Amino acid sequence: MPSGKRATREEKAGKKTKTGRGLINKRHHADLEEKDLAFCRQTAGPSTSSAAADSARNDKSIYKSASKVFTQGIPKSKKSSAPVSAAKEKKSAKVKLISSKLAYSGPLFDVYTDYVREPGGADSRRDVVRHSGSVVILAVDATRNENDPLIVIERQYRHAAGQYMWEVPAGRREPTEAVLPGAKRELLEETGYRAKRWTRMARFYVSPGFLGEWMQIYLAEELTSGNSKPDEDEYIEHKQIPLSQALQWIETGKIIDAKSIIAILLYERRRHGHRRP
């Protein structure tokens, strides 16, 4: 193929995947929702559709999809007469899902007992928590002080940790819900705030050794206040604090919630011009 045509196609492809940096328009919002929904379908399998959501617990199709995710991005080994190093063979080896059995089904997550064949050939048991994913919202108000903007932070009791914790707004994405609308819903329900500008930030896995939950962070700006509508079992206190105070709380151990630490530090980094390409 001529190099000129190749470059043109690569440039077009680059334009399709490039994310805007400033004000996100409606078209970009739609792109975010479509990409997020595609990611959810990829990681959660058919359960993101309304029909499959009703039957996901009755079959193993979601975990056949999960086994594909295990091997996604791992290059397939090519036949070659040249000797292959042990490190290269280990990197290209696939992980096979042998069996999967529902061990527990709850309102927020399911627990499966999986048996997998590791790259080295050994069979291992993996107890895995399956979750539909969560949204994390860093809501920022820079109207009063651009150099030290205010962020919305919450205080609520976390039974698993046995203590009250300061966190940024966050919540579970519904299985059939697109990610960006889920973030908007959670911010409104927990704090009463709405935002005009939404920017997708980092996505990460909380504890991938046993937990299939991923979290997507959004930056929410140009806030307007309203009435919060928390769930019946949620008792949330929220307020705004300066970014400098939030950073101090992280250093002193007052904020010990991982998702909040990631969101706040990532935002501080972006403010100083360190953005991903």
C-alpha cells in the first residue's frame, strides 16, 4: 500500500479516537456513552442487554465472554523455526476457563467459583466477585478560586471498613445503564448537584485478584445545586472543601478511600499540564 494512503488512513483513525479536551458537546457525550457501553458489554458480556440481564444468572454465557477478556490483548504466538524464549512463551500463553459455578447471588454482586488453566498449564481455583461496575464523580467548582477550586466530598459510614469515611461521590452502575448517565444520576441522587461539563478520566480495577468491579472516574464542572435524593439505606453528609485541603487530608490519612485518592491526585496532576496524550 502506498505510504501516502496509509498515512491518510492512520490520520483518519486517529481523529476518530481522539478525545476533546475542552467543553464536551452533545456529540462527544454520545461518543462517551457509546464507548462506555461497549466496554461494559465487553467486560460483562451479554448481561448488559435487557434480555440477557434476566437470564445471566441462569447460564454461563457471561463467563464464556469473561474468558475471552482474560486473553484479550495477549499476542498470539506465531509459528517460527527460530527458538522461542521461555519469557516470550509465557507472555503469549492463553488462560482457559475450565468451569464456572455460581456460589452466591446478591442484590449488588454475584460470586462465582471458577477453575482456570494458567499459562504454565496448572489448573487453579479462582473465587471471583462479579459486579456491573461503578462510577466515580469528582465534582469541581472553580468559580470562586481557580487556583484552589472547591470539590464536593461526602462523609458516610462504611460497614466493611467499620468507620465513617470521606469520599467523592460514587455508586454502582445499573447492569443495563450506560456509564455517563449513571454518573449523572449518582451525582444528583447523592448531592443534588448537576454539571454542564463532563470529562472522562481514568478507568481502573479496584482489586483484580478476586474482584471483577471496574470504576470509571468523571470530572464534573460548572455545577448547579439542587436537592439530593439518596437511597433509603444511605445517610450521606456532603460539603465542598478546597482542593488544597483535600490533598492535605490524603497526606494525613483523613481520606483513605482509594477511588477518591486516585480522582483527586489525578485532577491535581491534570491541572499542572500533565495530561495523557
